[in-house]
Amino acid sequence: MKRALYFIPLAVFLVMVIYFAFGLTRDARVIPSVLINQPVPALALAPIKGSPAGFSTADLKNQVTLVNIFGSWCVACKVEHPFLMELRKSNVVPIYGINWREANRDDGPAWLKRFGDPYTRIGDDPKSMAAIAFGVTGAPETFVVDHQGIIRYKHTGPLTYKIWNEIIGPIVEQLRRDQEKAKGAS
């Protein structure tokens, strides 16, 4: 019996080594979302100050779209913004913006006026209701939504050309092909 007690610390140590070895092989930037393959949360967002229209869940149907959560206070959003402007210029995919948790209602519109507006429509989320519904952990976050309003991919952090070319762009193209097949079948 005494001898078995000496093996308990060794067993605990081995379990910890296996646990940490597995944890260290995972990409910390990839945060899984329970919303993948689920409908976009029901939402109806008011427009940000000075914008003619916000958007609702219904606006995200019948086309492949991106939903981008941003804030003027977000440093990473400033890094991402020039890429979003390029996406807008290329007209490759509509981008719907959610202006998240501004301290002052004028900050988001002023930021977009200064740096440009890449969004098809922008909803205001001053109390984080949409961010909570999407399970946002920090800005920026971008969701790829298919033509049926189903979330197909979530990216946490700034979008870049590399991420677009290797991950999100191919997903968008595949979803468009799927949409065309669905149109042909009906």
C-alpha cells in the first residue's frame, strides 16, 4: 500500500503533461463558436447616428454576406479597416457592420467618416445585445453567413489578405456555388 502512494504523484504528473501537451498544440487564436451551422441570431439593429438604415436578420438572407463587429476604440479594427475598404471597392461580398459599444454615439460615425465606410449597412450595438447574441469575445470578429442566413465561419481578429485568400475567400466562393446550385434545383 505504501508503495502505491509513491506512484500517485507520478500519475498526476503524467496526466498534467498529457493535458498541457494537448493544449499547447491548439491555436489560441481559434475560438470555436457554437453558432457555426446555426441561423444568425434574430436581431434588428438601429442605424448608427447619421446613417440612413440599420439592419436585421432578414437583410442577411438571399446572398452570401460578412458580418463584421467593430468599434472606433478597437486598435485591431484600425489594422483591419484598410482591407475592408479594399473588399468594398472590389464588391466581392456585402459587409454588414455592427458598431459595438461606443462610449459616445458620435465616435463610430466620426471614425467611419475619417477612414471610410466599407459597410453595406451598419447597426448600432450600444448595449452589446447583438455582440452577446453572436458570442463575440472581442473586436474585430467577422462571421461568414450563407444565403439562407446560416453562420458558416467565424474569424476572430483582423481580416488580412492572407486570411482572405487562404480561408474566408474560398469559403465565400463555395457558398456562392452552393447558392447557385440551390437556385438551379428549384
